[in-house]
Amino acid sequence: MTQSITLPRPDDWHLHLRDGAMLQGVLPETARHFARAIIMPNLVPPVVTLADAQAYHGRIMAALPKGMHFEPLMVLYLTEGTDPADVAAAHASGLVKAVKLYPAGATTNSHGGVRDIDKVRGVLEKMAEIGLPLCVHGEVTTPEVDIFDREAVFIDTVLDPLRRSIPGLRVVMEHITTEQGVAYARAGGDDLAATITTHHLIINRNHILAGGIKPHYYCLPVAKREQHRLALRAAATSGEPRFFLGTDSAPHVDALKEHACGCAGCFTATNTMPLLAHVFEEEGALDKLEHFAARNGPAFYRLPVNKTTMTLTKGAAAQWPDKILTEAGPVTVFNPGFPVHWHVEG
Ligand code: NCD
Ligand code: ZN
């Protein structure tokens, strides 16, 4: 018996497309399956103003192959110099759907991010007033805090005080990786949500470190213990409106991943939907995949659910390229380490 499921076309609520040759190479991988994506602004230099976002949007649309349909949802990179009036104008333009908070030094190209949260209060208060979501990279950067604890410490010492001090601020906890993240998102009101990546549903820290170091499994926030992966699986497959897909697909060329100081990021744009079908089937929750990948995100971002659909069918072992060959260099596609039998139709 063929098993198949049809869902509204999915969206990706956290995606890195980069720029130039890399953008050109990776954009079709996302546009093939996803109708829309929240586009991360951590370019060099970052996408800080409405004008930057308009220009980047233009470059993305110019890189989109003819015949493909895709809507980039633009995001501004919050700096201590961000002007609340520019953020309000960005929101009013309809092009910009969120602002991203990177604690300075937390991840790739975050050095221009925020050191002192008090310096951005004016912007955050404006965002609370107009209902523009803040996407948060939730890790402290304090060198004394163990890298495996940085998310949990951020929630207690930064995120919770921030949310209490700016009531009404709509927050997306990006790429949560811990049971503490799941619990905090669950306990919030409808002004709080959390994205979960594909790879954090599949790997724990052993996959990165046991039996030889696997640079293609290294990302930030780093994958944690098994108990956390299981908490993420339970949250993603619960159907609860708080949780939705943000792949955090983050391409880096192999030369920079397989390096003495390797870059953080897993590239999952190519195979996310087959992988998610596999995970949701394992959890006996295939009927919840549409909530996670196609319904909960638009509800939080106050956008319509896509009218077109995607069908996934179970059959022979799925195949995808090991690498995407871009003009910037090869990018290794995330390898789950087990066979997957789900295919996207069409
Ligand atoms: C992202 C990147 O490469 O831009 N890397 C990652 O490991 N996820 C940045 C980020 O989202 O933290
Ligand atoms: Zn990211």
C-alpha cells in the first residue's frame, strides 16, 4: 500500500540564503519545496535598515530561477544603532516581517549584534506597539558559561527579564535545542513561539563528537544530550501552535566546515521535508506535520496558510545529492545517517 500525505505547501521560518554565488546556488533548494521563508539578515555587512532589506530582497528575486515561485520574508538585523522609526517604516512597507536579535558574538556574523540590551529598548518598545516579532538567537555569550548551558542561561537571565519588562513584545525563540527551551515556550502566552530545526530532531551531541568529529553536524546552538532531542521531538510533533519549523539551513562551503576552526551550520534545505516525514512517522504523528511545517508559522506571523499543496509519498529509499555544487564551492547536504523513504511528489 502506498502511504502518502498532502499538506498545505510548507514555509521555512528561519533560513540562511547568503548572497552572490552562494545565494544563486542554494536558493533553488529551498524554493523547490517552500513557498516562503524568513530570511536571516547575518550577511557581511548585515541587513540593518529597510533600504538594506529592499536591496537584499531584490537580489534574492533576481537569483530565483524562472518558473519558480518563492516569497522571501525579510528580517532586519538589530544593532545598538537601529532607529525605531526605520523599523516602523520597514513594518509598514509590508516587506519586513521581523527583527533579529543576535547577542554580539553568539554565532556566525553576529559581531555587529547587541551587547547591551538597554541600548535597544526603544526599538523593542516600538516593536511591541506595532506587533512586529523579534526573532531571538537565545544563547548567552559569556565565556564562563558552558556552551551546552548557554540557551538555558539565556532564558533565565536575558529572555525572561526582557519579556517581563516589555509586555506585548512578540518573540520567536529561534532554533530551540533544550527541554528548558521547550518548557519556556510552552508556558508563554500567544505572544511567544519557538522554531525547531530539522537536524535538532535527528542528532544529539554524540553524533557530533563520538567516533570522530563530524564537522557537518556542528551548528549553533550546538546539539545537546539525547533527553533534549526527545523533548524537541515531542514539541514538534505535538501540533501545539507554539512550535513550528525553522530549518536554520545554513550553507558554508566544505572548505570552511572541514577546517581547523570550522564554521557552524547544517545545510538541510534539500532534504528537510523527507526527513520531517520520517521523523513524524516514527513519532506516530504524520497528521501533525502540517501544523509544524505549514500552519503554526503563518498563524504566529499573521499570514495566510499557503493555498497550494505538497504531497509526500513513501516508497523506495530516497536519494538526494551528497553536495550542492555552487559557484562559491561545494556545500554538503545534511546526512541523517539512516535511510529515508519519503519523497516529495512533483
Ligand atoms: C548560522 C549561520 O551560519 O549563519 N549558523 C548556525 O550554526 N546555525 C547562524 C545561526 O543561526 O546561529
Ligand atoms: Zn540561523
